[in-house]
Amino acid sequence: MPNPDRFQNSPRLQAIDERLEPLKRFELRAPRSRNAAIVQWVALALVAAVLSALFFLPGFLGAGVAAAAGISDFNKLPGDLNIGQFAQNSTVYAKQGGNDVPIAQFYAQNRKDVGWADVAQVAKDATTSAEDPRFYSEGAVDVFGTVRGALSTVVGGSVQGGSSITQQYVKNVEVEHCEGLTDQKKVQACYNDAAGVTLQRKIQEMRYAVGLEKKYSKQDILLGYLNVVGFGGQIYGIEAASEYYFNTSAAKLSLPQAATLIAIVNNPSNLRIDEPNNKDNGAANGYKLTKARRDYVLDRMYVNHKISLADRDAAKKTAIQPTVTPTTSGCAAAQQVNAAFFCDYVRDVILNDPAYGKTSADRWTTLNRGGLKIYTTLNLDLQSVAQQSLSKYIPGSRPDIDIGASNVSVEVGTGRIVTMVENRAFNNTDQPQPGTTAVNYNTDEAYGGSQGFQTGSTFKAFDLAGWLEGGHSLYESIDASQHTFPMSDFSSSCGTVSGPPWPVSNDEGSASRLSVMSATAQSVNTAFAMMATKTDLCSILKAAQGLGVHAAKTGAQLNSYPSMILGTNNIAPLTMATAYAGIANGGTVCTPIAIDKVINADGSAHKVSPSTCTQGLQKKIAAGITYALQGVMRGGGTAASANPYDGTPIMGKTGTTDNSLQNWMITSTTKVAQATWVGNVSGQTALRSLDFNGIGGGNVKFSIAKPILQALDSYYGGDAFPKPDSSVLYGSQVTVPDVSGKTPDQATSLLQALGLTVTVDQTPVPSSQPAGTVAGTNPSSGSTVDGGSSVTIQLSSGQNTSTPAPTTTATPQPTNTPGNGKGGGTGGGGNGG
């Protein structure tokens, strides 16, 4: 009987045994017919001829393979394999302490390419020993394994193993090409070409392998193989596998760990070690199948003199104990730095931007396979302050209201988004949990957001734009005593205005005559309704649109009903912050951006769509609006309690819808704008009826915003806003003439000729003037008012008082005297401050 140890004593015989080992495993099937027997005889004859050529002419690969395949011109097959870039993880970064820190990754395959020095030698030795022990000494093709596979195919079997590492690398590269395609039919056809069980594919694989070894060194090929090969699930490449299965790097792999990973490569689906409950190969049986293969790898390392007998035995005794460390693909990981919703917005920006691919499928591929380094605009230090301030008052959920809240900040002049937070935790799974959502309350529906929220009186900034563009001024006097407005009082160059009378109310008390400045500071709804009767509604709408304002719902349009002026449109907070930043920027609005730069996997710069800045308002109009909105933030203004009073000039506006369902606080300095929203995500619960950490629901927006404003001012500072022109402040001045004793028609004609708006009060007042004639005016004769101001004619009753009556019966009132009403909810769908 032959001595089995003789091969160990003879390196030459051992080498021959290793060469023949693939053929030993081949089992010739019994022919079922005479024709099959003939085919087998011919195949065996061909194999015998090929083996002879291979033994005596090991370098003569082309002719041998050609003979085995029956192909006459092997060298004419394509030989230049386009390796390209393997799928790589894309990483999203944000600023923290002035440094770029990773917050999330996107990948279709979890892979991180590494260099030769970043892979432990035991991993390299394990790979060659188990997969291709003659890798360094022979050519590109494992001829014995290939012949066995070819013979199996000829006689009715299938193409089997035995490929060299170079051949395996070729196959993995071709499969990677398929993974990068987006058309499903093309993907399937590609897989058939790359991994189909055909002799023709095997020959082409061999041809590519030969070409590959002419172009690259053995070291390059082995490293390429280790970077591309799959390790189960979405884990690809030795570095990602080391991190995932053992929480270490490829450079620090121990011998048992390296052998285990290379064992998995043999059958990634069945030998992966991240399924501890697997009955066949789990923690209970010590990952039995994987251990058997691992021990085989260790044996081959010993046989090939890569490790000592002691090393092998010690490694075999080591139990397989994985330390599975998942790397989440997507934005869930960014939750730990309060940036998941911002991350999700970045994702949607890329998936909607043609700069990353012509089609949505192309853009998905770029993000999930492109290995991009995405450097965003987010400031994690400011983000932390915003999240803490918001979460201090607004919980993720509470039983008495479907509560939502958010904050977003945008740089003036650049459009860079620096904060984006909300009250709920990010959850885009199909298993919703209380206090979580996938909806970004800050953004449009098309970018993962909601359909927006009514903005209330924050929309009045655009009312002011239409007012000033119409030639009116900030100190113009307004009659705010009217509470019902027929549709005939309004006009719009965008279309007809029709419908029932519109009832408008103020939040607190009532207001009579006051200046636009005071009406803005106090957010008096009836004053703005009266202003709208003197303004083209279309100009208000166009002013808002010029500043980038649009409906949050995809495909929806802003309405232009009169109630629009009090904020009935559903708009996203990011849109409103952007618009206010445009006002603060002299009327130049810059579209919001979330990405500063992107670097490709090869280190080159990727195209990034920049912010687009356009002049949405005239500078003098923008200066007038900022002047008026500064009054909102000072004593007597509706947002004075939110002002940090840190020396940074600030303007802003509050917004409260009917029944305080939605509440807003929008501000801007010359450097940064922010929008804070608190309200009903759904339902009709009045926030004023609720308490949030000791603060009433109607005022909690101020408590949330103040720390955020302090942090923004500390980081950015701010300059003084430009003072508006005199014409914007005061307009053209008109002296009210004395029209007492004239008929109402005569007085009306005289006053209108001066550009004044005239109203006749039909309730007679005591006067020395004849009954039915004009007793006086309000403002009184001799008063100086802005052009276009309202003047009320008072009719005489014809009855004298006990004391001599003055020329006019009304007491003069300064045009900038504030009324006692504050902007609040209105009837008929109106909104307030």
C-alpha cells in the first residue's frame, strides 16, 4: 500500500498532487446512450491532450485552452477588462468645532477600499493558500480546475470551481459592472454574461485573466480581489468585513479572524456569521459550517508553509466569536447628532439634482455606489443648541394634541442651511413608533417634508412689500376700525375677486386709526385688511413669489384670496426662512443649499449645484420692510420677548393662525435668518389652551427661539440694517384742507384730488354747519398726512352744542399712534400675529 506521508517528504510529488487535486474531485457520469459515450470519449481525449501540453509547456496557455474549448483563435477574444470603480460607501459630513465629522453613510454594498499595507499578511496568506496556492508561481489560469470544469460541462454537468484568484477577480469585476446598471433587463443580461454557466463565458473569463496579468502585478490583483469579493449580505471587501464581523480593521486581523473571513468567501450566503439563530450554522453549534471551512483554510496555510503547526493548532482551538458591528446605510445613524432629518434632506437633494445623474435611478447609483464625500452646510454646534431648545418645551408626542415643532436657519446671502431640527425622532421604517416620523416639518413635500402649514401674520412681510411698491409709506395712517370687508373692496390684476364679505377680527381689543409701522409692530389684522383694499392683491402675491415663496405641497399653487394677506397659504419653514433672508439681503434671495462640496472616490471634485441668487425686491422696498419688522422685536412689538438684546440688530415677525392652531416666529439679522414653528400636525387643538413646560402654547415659540437667536448672534454677529428712503417712511406729504360746510360730494372730490382715500361716516355729529353738510374730517383740517392716507368725512346734524364748536369735531391723532389691537386669529379663514 502506498505510503501517504511520501508526498510530504517529496516537494516535487506534493506539487504534482496539488496539481491533480481538482481532477480527483471530478466524477464521470455513466453515459445513458451510445452518443453520450462517444461524447465522453472525445472529451477525455481532448483533456488528455491538454494535460500533456500543460505539464510539459506550462507557459503555453493560449494553445492549451483553445484546444480544450474547441476555439481556434483564443487571442482574438477581448482581453482588456475594464475594472472601473467598485461600489463604495458615500459619506455625509457636517461641521463640528470647525472640523468635518461624518454623520451618515449611504451604500448599496458596504465596502471600503484599502491599500496593500492596510491588509494583515495572515489575510493575504489565507487567501492564496485556500483559494489558489500556486497564485504567485503560475499564470493567470488554474488549468487543472478549469479543465475539470470544462469536462463537467461537456458531459452534462456544470462549470465548477477551481478558478485562480485572477479568474475569480475577473468574475467579481464583471458582476460589479452588473450591480451598477439601473435597467432591470440590462442587469439580468449582464449577470448572464458575467456569471452564466456556459463554456463560452468561462473561456472569456480566462482571456480576461491573461490580459489582466499582463497589465497588473500579482500584488495588485490579490489586493483588488480582497477589495471586491463578497462576505455575505451587503458586506464587500476585506476592510468592511473586518469592521462588520470583528469590529477591527483589515490591518489588525488575527490569524483565526483572517481564516474565518476567507472561509466565508467560499460560500457567503451559508457561511456568514451574523445570524446567531441559524440552526445549521449559528451560535449554538459554534458556527459549525464556518468553523469547518475555517479549519480547512488553516490546514492549507500550514501545508503551504504560511504558518507553523503550533499556530495552526492554536487557531483551530479558537472559538468563532463574532463582534458584529453594523454600519447603517442611510440617515438613521445621524440621529445621534440630531441631524437625521437634515441628512434625509441632503439625500433628497441629491436624488432630485441632475448634477448627480440624468435619471432618478442614475442618481441613486451615484449616491449609493459612488463613494462620494459629501460636505454639508450643517453646523452641529448650532444644531445642538436648536435641538435642545426645541426639545426642552415640545415633546415628541403628547396625548392631547398631534404636536409638531421645527427650527431651520439659513445664512443671508449664501442660502446655506446651518440648522434643521424638529421635535420628533427620525424613523423611516415601516414600524412607526410614538414620537417618531419620517416627515421633515421644515421642508417641502418633494424633499421629504409635509404639505406645509399656514403661516399666519408672518406673511405680512409680503403685504408690506406690495404696500410700499404701490407708492404707500410706513407712517401712512390707516383706519383699522372696519371689521367686515366686502369682496368689492379688493382688486387683483391676477384675476377677479369674488365671494361673500370677509369678517376680520384682531386678537386683542380693537384698533382705530394708526400708522403702518404701529400696525406691523402690533400685527393688527384689520389694518392690514384695510391696506389690502388699497393694494393690488396680485402685487402682494408676486412679491412673495419673487422671494422664493411657494406652496409646500407638490404641484400646488399659492392662493390669492384676500385672506392670503393674513397667511392662509401652506408653506414650509425653510421657504419662509429663505424669504426673510432675502429681505434682509436687500431684496436679493438665495435659494437654500445643503451641500458645500462633493469629492468623488478618486479624489476629484464632483459638480455641486450652487445657490442661485436673484433680486426679488427693490432694495428700497426691502429696506422699508426690515425697518418695519425691527419694530416687531422692540418694546411694544409682538416678538419683543424673543429678542436676545445682545446688540445685534434684528428684525422679525410673529404668526398665529385662527384659534392658535399654528404658531410662527421668523427673524433675520444681516447674517442669518431662522424660522421656528409650533403647531398642529393634524387636528384642531388650540395651542393657547395648552401649557408646555410652564409656558403657554401661544407664547412657547418665543421661549424656543430666544436661545437659538443668542447662539446664532454669538456665532455670526450682525450689522445695522440700511435705513429706508424718506419716501418709503413718509411718502408724499399732504395737508388736509378745511372742507366743513361743503356737501359730501364736494368734499370728497376735493380730498380725492389730493390723492387721499375718502370715507363718509353716515352717523351725524353735532355741528354749527347746516345739517347734511360736512362738519369736519378725521384727521382734522391742517393735519399733515401721507399721500394716499385715509380721511373720514363727518356729517353735521345741524344742531349746535352748548359751547362753540371747533371747525372740525375730531381730535387730531398722530399718524404713528398704535392701536390697542394685536394681530391674532380672524374670522373667515383669516390669520394673525
